[in-house]
Amino acid sequence: MPELPEVETVRRTLTQLVVGKTIEAVQVLLPRIIQRPDDIRRFETELTGHTITEIGRRGKFLRIIMDGVVLVSHLRMEGRYGVYPADEQVEKHTHVIFTFTDGTQLRYKDVRQFGTMHLFAGGEELKEKPLSKLGLEPLDGDFTLEAFSQVISRRTTKIKPALLNQEYIVGLGNIYVDEALFRAKIHPERPASGLTPEELEVLHAAIVSTLEEAVAAGGSSIKSYVNGQGEMGMFQHSLQIYGRKGEECRRCGHPVEKSVVGGRGTHYCPACQTLASLTS
């Protein structure tokens, strides 16, 4: 599933490609993609005539902001957007087509068909699901050490599931949680509430630096992710721990191990990331 860096990269790409364009028509080819409203024809007609003014992001969700309405889109496993000439043949697995007045189309393709779209009146999208209960944005100014510590230190669950919980911190998924915990030398099974203030400070910095570097590299193309121009991300070449089971740890040389933590495959170095705290 695309995580914050991948969705942020798509956001930036779509900003270049579709901001300022006006929707002439919408065609929904797979109705279950549309979660709101439940009337597909209403979805198509309510978007017609609107101009895209901004592409925003909240966690792993895209916010396609128009003059009066906002489309909230989640890519899920393999959803992707692309801009094409309207007369170019529509490829398989294309489920929603937005035709613009300039003769181009924004097409949403999704092989797995897990993506979702919700349409709201402008400003209402942040007050209702799926965005209303999302947590701290790790690349925003509000993601201070104090705010992070307050959220995490109260959790008795293991630190990895705590970081994956989108109601606490948004945008983090399996790849970047493993990478941040490795940078911070924190075992993924440590209780979140048991982290010392020093460890929380190191982890906070590791989350920010990992995400910033991933965004700068265009995200990670582990499976099928590409941005809105069909380009792969490059951060997978910088991954220190994720996907390296059995290989030597790049910090200490110990073999990288993989286990299941909170139902997710988890990579870590048992020598660098011990179950004891840094101060024990």
C-alpha cells in the first residue's frame, strides 16, 4: 500500500498536471470505488463543471480540491492516477475517468479494485470519515516532539502497531515504520509506553528524516507504485532494513531477521534493536 511519501509524490505530480483544469464529464466504470455519495450519477454530475484548484493530502489520502467540492481519494494497494489525451485508448483496469475541457483526461486505474473515493462539499471533508479521526501529520509543523511524546507514551501496545495506527500518526506504513525503528535502534516489540524520553526524541527525529528522504526520492517502488507520470520512486535503493531478511545489517553485520508484529511482517536487527531500552 502506498504510504505517505508515495502519496505525497502523487500529490506533487498531480499538482503539476491537473490544477487549473475544469471537469467536463465524469464516467464511473466501477461503482464500488465510489463510497460517497451512494448515487453514482449524482457523483458524476456534481463534479461536472468544477475546476481543480489544489491537490492536498491528509495522511495516505489525496484531497482533490475544487471550487466548491472536495474529492477524497485513497489509492489502497495499487491505485494510480494518470493524465492522457481523451482520444487515447482506455487501458484495462481503468475505473473512473475525469474528462477535462482541454481535451485531456485524468484516469484512475486500480488492478486490485480496493481504492475509494468520497465526495464532499468544500470544508466538510475534514469533519467526517474517513478523514475526521486521523492523527498527527509527521511532516507538518504540528508534529513536535512534545505532541509525538504525548500520543505515544500513553500507549501500552507495542511500538510498531502504535506507529501504524492512523489515529495516532498518519501516513506511516510497514516500510517506513521498520526503517524509522531501525534508525532509532528501537525493537519493534518494545511497549510504546516504556520508551524513555531520550528514545522518543531519537524516534521522532528518525520518523521525520526517513519520510523527508523518501519524499525527496519520490517514494519507494516496492511492487507496482508509480507517480502520476508513470515514474518509479527510488527510495527502495536506500532502504536499510526493510526487505533484507537474512542479509547483513548495514550497521553491525548481524543477520537481519523477520517476524510478525501486530499482524505485519517486520524486519529488524536483533543486535542493534534490542528489547532493552537505551538507558538500561
